[in-house]
Amino acid sequence: MSGESPPNPSQPNPSQPAGSGSLGPLRQPVFAVLWAATVLGNTGSFMRDVASAWLMTDLSAAPAAVALVQAAGTLPIFLLAIPAGVLSDILDRRRFLIAVQILLGSVSLALMLLASSGMMSVSALIALTFLGGVGAALMGPTWQAIVPELVDRGEVKAAVALNSLGINIARSIGPAVGGLLLASFGAAVTYGADVASYVIVIAALIWWPRPKNADDALSEGFFGAFRAGMRYARASRPLHRVLIRAAIFFAFSSAVWALLPLVARNLLGGDAGFYGLLLGAVGAGAIGGALVMPRLRARFDSDGLLLGAALVAAVVMAALAFSPPKPLALALLLFLGGAWITALTTLNGAAQAILPNWVRGRGLAIYLTVFNGAMTAGSLGWGAVGEAAGVPATLLIGAAALAIAALVMHRVKLPQGEADLVPSNHWPEPLVADPVAHDRGPVMILIEYRVPRDRRVPFLDALTRFSEERRRDGAYGWGVTEDAADPDVMVEWFMVESWAEHLRQHRRISKADADLQAEVLAHHAGTERPLVRHLLAIDRPGRARGET
């Protein structure tokens, strides 16, 4: 039951040499230019975020209002990450990114004009922060998706690592520079620097000579791709474990991010420049954490790394509640940055390892949705707690809750991602009497096995496990029946929404799934392979023979 699957550019090609070191992708001009532009753009974004967070403390000292800025930036990513992941697969990515950069530049321009005219208000700041979050939501999945287009196949992993490094370079530089600009020249100049960064990013994208997308008869539309991604997420138990662990960690750890402006101003007695230094220390700690990560991975598994990151973050939160001296606070934020990057890379790596390429963008978008949803809900919740109990007590409560949750959730093990998810291409083409329209459906697939009664239990066990693959790859219904006249004959059935979706299933079946299917077939006692039938729905008489 398998058709040919096109080569996937994100998979290394064994015939090509591996990347020449961790900096190898920077030798390719297109990647180097876009990477540098991305670092600059992210630096500007962090400068803008510092200005917005600090400006809110001038407009309102209420913890809930300050936390609302954090929530306004992350809520759109929670709401739009999955649609953005779909759009990144069906639109021209270069033009899409240019449009998003124009949107983000316009947001910063509006912030600059309001700040310079003295007309900034709490509602305007939150609304523009929300709109900036919309742009970030639309941009995130697409930036990840273009990496295989910019480098040779053997250098994809190095390019991804460089992108992570670039984000943390921006995280280290942006807040510190933003805080200095904010303290020296005011919010308007800080926003203006962000506008300039978008101009450079747009210029780099216009310069990028990206070829047009190749036509594919089986390319997915928006709603079909959306449904396929959601079906995969519902059926993937390993992904469920990653999402649960991510939601718990980010919901509790968001307390420190939501209240950090008030920590800097009220508990530590700092100004805008010091707040920028605190965020810069987080970025520097993240870079340090990324550098020591290979050694940590050699000693601890993913669950140990995530537990350690949560406990370190909890200790930092608790220590900040006691208003430590400024040098000690900066040192604590270094450890927070290291813990944060450890958790991010561990959870993101676990998600990447269990997602096949055909749904990687949508799967990561779902992960981003959970991440930002937990951050948004956590920010709002901890802001409310801060209103009632005060900032120090809230930090202590958050630290205790994070540590307890980390110890409890340590029992829910992260998937190791050892399965071979490369397409197997072992299903033969379906037999059809006449050409079938791609939108014809639904389709019922029947597979008839002959299973002796002494093999029934292991057969059903293997078939039930294999049913998870059916659902992940596109089936919306599945079952198994037996023949009343001959109980040794068992029929597996599953439904897909269209003929095109079933052909896509042929492309999606992986080598790991092929191994599981071999376990099922080992219990089939027939002299021939199981009989496969494809039953097409008939919605009017003319469709019975494939007429349109």
C-alpha cells in the first residue's frame, strides 16, 4: 500500500559530506546573511520588550498590569501558532516573512510615535504588544521551516544549533542595550532602534534569491493540513508526554518572568538600565548553558536535565524574593538563564525527535501553542497572586510549586525519540479501475488477515499498537472485526477523509511503522499477503465510476 515519496530536504543525504564543523553553515552566503539579520532583528525585539515592560511600570505599578504586558506578548502565539505553522507550508515563505516583518516594524513605529508624543497609555501599550505578538506567532514556524532551504542537507543540524545560539546572543545583547538606551534617551529612541532593525531584516529577505515552490498534486490546503496536524497530535502519545511536561514547567516558571520588572524596580531598587542588565544576564547564562550542554547530556538523561533545570529555577525565584544585593541578583539570573535554556532545548529536542518531517512544522507549532499558553496563563495567574499577596510571597509560592511539580512530573518520562521516522515507501500503489479524483471521499480501507486462534491475542496486541500509526498518519476512525462464518478471518478497517489524504498516508509511513506492521503480518497465516480493499463513498450516481 505504498507510493513513492519525494526526497525531503531536511533529511541528510548519505551521499553528501557532513557539515564542516559547527560554523560550517556560515560559509554559505544566504544562510550567513539571513542569520546575521535574524540576530539583529531579535536584538531589536528584545530592546522593544525591555522598553515596553519598563514603560508599563511608569504607567501603572500594579503587578497585574505589569504581568499583562507579558501575557499580551505570548497570548497571540498561543492562539495563532498552529495556523501559522500551516501557513508556512502553503504560502511563499519569503513573501510571507517580508509581510510579517513589515507588520512588526509598523508596531514598533507606532510605539515610537506614541512614546515620543507622550500619548502612550496602558491600553495602547497592551494592544500594540498584542499585535507584536501576532507577528511573532506568524513568523516563528516559518523561520524554523526555511532552515533546510538555506544550507546543504548535511549541515541542517549545525544550522539549527546556530539559530539557537543567535537567539541567545540577541537575548544577551538586546536587553542590556535596550536598558541603556531607555535610561539614556527614553523609550522613543529604543523603539526607533527596533524599527531600524526591521528595515535591515526586510532588506535581507528581499535580497534572498529563493526559488519558487515546486508544484505537487498532493499538496495540502489550509484546512486539510490543519486537520491532519490536529489528528496527529491527538493520536501521538509521545507528543502528549512532551506537551504535559512543557505545560507544567512553563506555567510555574512563568512567575519570575511576569514579575521581573517589579523585582528589578521594587525589590532590588534598580532603574531601567539595571533591568536590562538582569535580562542580559539571563541571555549570557543561556549562552553558557548551551556551551556546557554536551557535557550535561553525557551525564544526565532528558528527564534528569529537566528536573535539574526546574529545581535551579525554583532556587533562583526563592532567592530573589529576599531582595539580594544587585551583584548577587545578576549572578542568580545567570543561573536562571542556564536553567531556562536547558529546559527549552530538552523539551524542544524531545518534540523534534518524535515528529516525522511531514508534520514537523505543525507539531512544533502545537508545542509552541502549549508553551505560550502556559506562559500566558501563568503570567496572568501570578500577576493576580502578586496583587493579593505581594511580589516576595508570590515568588516563594511559585518556587515551591515549581519544585513540587518538577518532582511529581519526573515520573512522566520524556520520549527518547529513538524510532526511525524516515519514510519507508514500502506500501504498493492502490489498485484502481479508473482514475480517482483527489477530493473523492471519505475512503474506507479494509485489510483482511487470516489469524489462527492461538495467535489471536498477540495479533490483536500488535494491531492495536499499529492502529496508533494509522490515526497519526490520517485515519479518523479505526476498528477490527471477525468473520462470523470463519473466525480465523479478521478484517482491519480505517477511514480517511479523501483519496488524496490516503495517498499522503503512503508517503507518511515510516520505517519504524514498517517494523511494527511486520509484527502484525507475522501472525497472518495466509499464503498470500493480506487482501486490501479501498471503498469509495458514492454521493451521487455519476460518481460511482469516478465521473466528475
